[in-house]
Amino acid sequence: MTAPSRVELALARAAVGSACAGALLGSLAAGVYGEPGAGGAVAVGAFALAGGLAWLRSIAVAERATWRTQEAVHTRNTETLARALATVHESHALDAAMARETPNGLLVLDASGRVLRANPALFRLLPVRDTPNGRRPIETIPVPELQDAVDETARTRQSAERAASVDGRDLVLRALPLEDAEGCMGVVLDVTSVRAAEKARRDFVANVSHELRTPVTAILGWAEALAQERDDLPPHVHDMVDAIDRNARRLGLLIEDVLQLSRIEARRADLPVEVEALGSLVDEVVARHASRAEQQGIELRVEVGEELEAEVNAEAFEHALGNLVDNALKYTARGGCVVVGAEARGEGVDVWVKDTGIGIAGVHHPRIFERFYRVDAGRDRAVGGTGLGLALVKHLCRAMRADVLLESEPGKGSTFTIRLPARHTNVTRRP
Ligand SMILES: Nc1ncnc2c1ncn2[C@@H]1O[C@H](COP(=O)(O)OP(=O)(O)O)[C@@H](O)[C@H]1O
Ligand SMILES: [Mg+2]
């Protein structure tokens, strides 16, 4: 048998109380009305007793209902809380599992740049000397690039990235600001296999191009020799000789561009730069294209401020600018104009090549610096390019920490701008 509930006890107590009250009322009535009226008095007492009981019962029922509701709410709250706790626990366990199992090293730093937490992968990827918690990364992890990245993020509240080679592994060290806290997070990625695959591709392309160079040089030489003997050859082979000459030249240019591109891509560091007088570099490039511009009836002009200097790698700069001038002349009609200009912009310098040529529609702008991307493949190939010119410009600029920008509209001409960065103070000046 189960123990009586609180409500049942209350009911029992109320029933006993009402019975006593009824009996009391009955005897009271008997005392007041005397013997003859005793029957009526008892009836009044019984009536009062029944009324009291009914009243008490309704209170008990109401109380029981309220109590049941409260109990249900309480049970529901408890269950919800338990479920929420389980979810929190589960999500915490999942977070912990993710941090534990990820192959990437993770590090959380507080606002003062001290390590709060590090996952196991961090210990596998980096030579961690001691418990890193509570100290700056560099105190226990002798990889200055990691400290550099987190310092930069702490300073700028922007993500920062460094590359490092540690124990034969190629690592990317990335720092990210934490969104709802003042600290930051360090992520260490092992990109050894990705880099190896990239290198294999580059080596393959470079080897193929290199192997092609020798036979193409021979074909070019013989085509030139044939062209010189043109007048002694039967007329029906003239077109063939011209086609061989033209295509061998194209192939030669393509091979050179591919080799150049793979050489620049293979560089792991930025190109060495020196402070150079931009005027003379621009003049040199323009002089190389002057006779072609004249032949094509295009005005080629230089507008470079006196004494303007910038930090560049002279060879890469001339190569990139040369490609831009070459394009400007290729895609501008007779009577047009090409201007090569330069101007200080903030701490850096902008160098631009502006033409009045056919222009490039906006849809092509995002892809124009990709290899072999052309606005109109048929037409552009006929003009004689390789489709690698702008890809080379982009890579050459990047290797000098410069940017290349495009402004262009069809029919209104194009302006390509090389945005050179501000000068460093520790760069040597050419005598
Ligand atoms: N100054 C320019 N005016 C118009 N179109 C241009 C200009 N420069 C480049 N382009 C477009 O961009 C494409 C890619 O240029 P580039 O990489 O130098 O290859 P290409 O060898 O064809 O010159 C060109 O094929 C052409 O469609
Ligand atoms: Mg080109």
C-alpha cells in the first residue's frame, strides 16, 4: 500500500473536522430547542455537516489539481534542464573531441598573448619544449614565425599568416582574432604534401618546356634560314615557310613564358628589391617598344614625375611593365595613344599603362590575370599572344609585394596599374 498523499491527508483531516462540527451543531440545536425539537435540530446538524463536507471536498479537489499542475511543471522543468545539460555536455565533448582529433595544431591565447590552451596536434607539429600554458608562445615554442603571426593579429585584430619549415615539414602558421573575446587563436597547418604536389607539377611543366626548347630552337633556326632563301624557293611553298616561321616563333614565346612562370612560382621568398629611379626604368621599357608603336601609328608617351623612386626588382619590374605595354600596343588601333605614367601615392608609388584601345568588359576583370584567359580566344590568338602575359605580370608584382589593378571599359580603353608598396628603410640604394 502506498503512503497517503498530502492532499488525501488534508481531506481526511477536513472530513474529521466537519464531522465534529456537524455533531456539535446537532447537539447545540438540541440544547436550544429542547427535547421535542431534537429531531429537527439533528436534521439541521446533518445538513450543515453535509454542506461542510462538500465545501471541504471541493477545496481538497482544487488543491489536488493545483498541486498536480505544479508537479507536472516541476517535472517538465527538471527534464528540460537535464536535456539542456546533456546537450551542453555533449557539445562540450564534441568540441573537445574535435580539438583533440584534428590534424591541425590549435592554440588559444588570452588578451595578454599568453597561452590558455593547446591541442595535442600542436605538440606533434611543433617542437614544444615545456608546458605552454600561461606563457607567450615563443617562450616554449622556438618558432618565431608563430609569435610574429599572433603579435600581428593582437596588434591589428586581423588574421595573419606566416610560412615556416620545421623539422622538414612545410607549415602554415595562421593567427585569427577571437570574435567574442580579446584573445586570439593560432592554427598550425601541415602543408608538406600539398607543397610537394605543387612542386611536382611545376617541375613537370618546367622539364617539358625545357625539353621542348631545343627542338623548337632548331625549327626556328631552319625556318629563318628558309625565309632568307624565300626568293629561291618555288612560290607554292612560300606560305608553308611563313606558317612554319610564325608558329615556331609562337611556340618559342609560349615556352619562354611557361618557363618564366614556373621559375617565379618556384620562388619561396619575395624577390630582392632595391630603390630605383623609376624614370630610367620606364624609359628603357618604352624605348624597346618605340619602333613598334611608330609602325602601328600609335603615340607612345611617358609621364613620370622627376626624381620618382620606388623599391623594385629592376628585372621583374621591366618584365611586367613590358608585358603591359606590349598588350596596350596589341589591343589599340592605329591613331590611338598609350601613356606610361608614374606618381607617388601615399607612401607607395603607382605606375600605370593607359591605352585608348578596345577595352575589357567588367565580366572579364576578375579572371583576366589567370593563365591562358582571353577575352576573345580566336581574335587574341590571332594578335599573337600566349595568354600568359598578364599571369606573369601578376606573379612578378606579387614577388615584389606589389599589386596590379585594372580599370577598363569596352571602347574606352584600359588602364593597368602596378601599385608598388611603401619603401622599407633597410633597403640598399643603388650607387
Ligand atoms: N590593354 C588591353 N586592352 C584590351 N584587352 C587586353 C589588354 N591587355 C590584355 N587584354 C586582354 O587580356 C587577355 C590576356 O592578356 P595576356 O595575358 O597578356 O595574354 P595575350 O598573350 O593574349 O596578350 C588578352 O588576350 C586580351 O583579351
Ligand atoms: Mg599579353
